[in-house]
Amino acid sequence: MTSTRLARHERIAAELSTLDVLATATPLGSGIGGTTWLARVAGEPVFVKRIALTDVELRHEGSTADHYGLPPWYHYGVGSAGGGAWRELAAHRDASEWVRTGACENFPLLHHWCVRPGLPRAPLPPAELERDVAFWHDDPGVRRRLEALDASSTDLVLFLEHLPRTLAEWPDAPVRFVDDELRRLTDFLAGQDVQHFDAHFANIVTDGGRLCLTDFGLTLSSRFELSDAEAEFLAEHTTHDRAYVLAHLVNRIVRPLRAWPHPRVRNDFVRDCAAGRDVPELPPDAAALLRRYAPLATVVNDFYFALHGDNRKTPYPADEIARLLGAL
């Protein structure tokens, strides 16, 4: 970690320990994982995320246990509301410490966090709740989680290092640089017995010099208080993040080539590339990465099509993915 980055972090953290900047923060967006804001602290931009903190989580302050009885497959990034605010905080604290100690710089620093009264939010319409629960195979743990979120009146607020854009907003980023950074950060996480489960390119932020993975709402870590089912799920998915980001890299490479009528059509093209199809219109570096990763991408894409389709319980193709990663 550079001395400049550390000094900026320490300056911002010191200011945040004595100031309340939420009233002047500018809203950026909202989604299933919370609301996001931009604040200015000590003359620097700071990314703010407000996460609903449920009553059951308030009663178990700091606990990284699953208090809802969620199915492990609720960790897949196909519309999950995540496993709890304290888990997201714990993952960000670990990531920030990895940056501070120089173990891995590919995460945003956590400057500060606090608990505040929640912002007004519209209640979840009953029909929408039923649709969401049905999508997750009428799992009672998912119902408990969604009902608890709907009743929440408290927010966990994270103040994070601001990086100006996402990888999704940087379409012409050098593909070799992106490949190297993605492999570095997912290798590191796997070595820490952590899987992010939602490392799409809108959750990767950058200043142009490095890629940083953020938004740990779906993360599983061996440092959490895991159920036996969660621990087994994590052990089965040690290859997930690496395969997931490389599949996204392949999809990014081929997306501009055609006006694809459906992602499945695009994946059929990737499948053809895995079988040896040449794509002469691509720059050499992109073409080489497509050839290398296309077999893996077809498997990951097919798996996620199944998850988005009829079956969130689709078995993870661990053996096939391990074989394909081992051949790289």
C-alpha cells in the first residue's frame, strides 16, 4: 500500500470519527443491497453505502452467523438480498486490513462505519414478496430474511475509499491488465478461504491503476460463523470467483462483436470459439484470451443460465470447472 493512499485513508478516517457527513451526501443509487451516496470528507470524495440492519441482527451485534436459516444457494448473485449486514462489514474490515498490511491492494479501504436510523423506504408490496420467495423455491429462510429487511428501521453505514468508475464503465481497459488483476484478486481471496459470489464488473472499481473488488453482500468466508451447510457449500465452491470473473471477461470481449438477440446466442458463439472458431476482427490480445478462456466461459454461462432460469438449486459443476482451470 502506498504511503499516499494510507495517509489519505488516515486523514479521512480521523475526520469521520468526529463528523456526521450523511446530511450533505449526494445520492448515487439504490438496489437490493442498499443505497449508495457520495460524500466529501477532508476535501476528498468518499463512497457511502447504507445497508438495512434488521431487528434480529441488532439483537446479535457483530454476529456473522446466519440468523434466518437461509439456504446456501442464496449466496448466488441472481437476485439475492444477501446474508446479513454484519457479514458485509466483517468482509470489508478484512479486506481493508489486507490492503493496509500490503497483503493485497485490490480492495477499497474501509474508512469508517456506524449504525444510524434507517431512511424512509417504501414497504415491499405483498405480491412482490411472494414472487421473490417463489423464485427462491418458497424457502422459509428467504421469507424470513425478506420480511426482516422490509421491517427494518436501522441502517449500517459504510464509508469506503472512493474509486471513480467501475470496470463495467471502462470498456476499453487493456484486456491483459484486466486479466492479470482479476486473476490476482480472485487467487488471493481463494487463498484466504473467501468467495465473493458477485464479482461482476459493476462491483469492481478502479482508478485506472488497479482494480478493486467491492460490495461483499453475498460473500462467504471461513472467518464467518458458518452453518455446516454453508461450510460445505464454501468448500465446494473454491473455484467459483476465478471462473466467474474469467467468464465475465470472455463475455465482455465478445459482446461488442454482434447485436446479440439473447445472451444464450452469445454463449453459443463462445462455444464455437471453444471448439476452435477464429475471430479475426478481434485485437490479438483479446483473441488470445478468448481462445484460452472460452471453454471455461461456456460452462460458467450455462450454469448461471440455469440459476437464472428454473432452478436456484442447480449443482455447481465443480469438477468440470476445476479441470478447465487446471488446463489454463
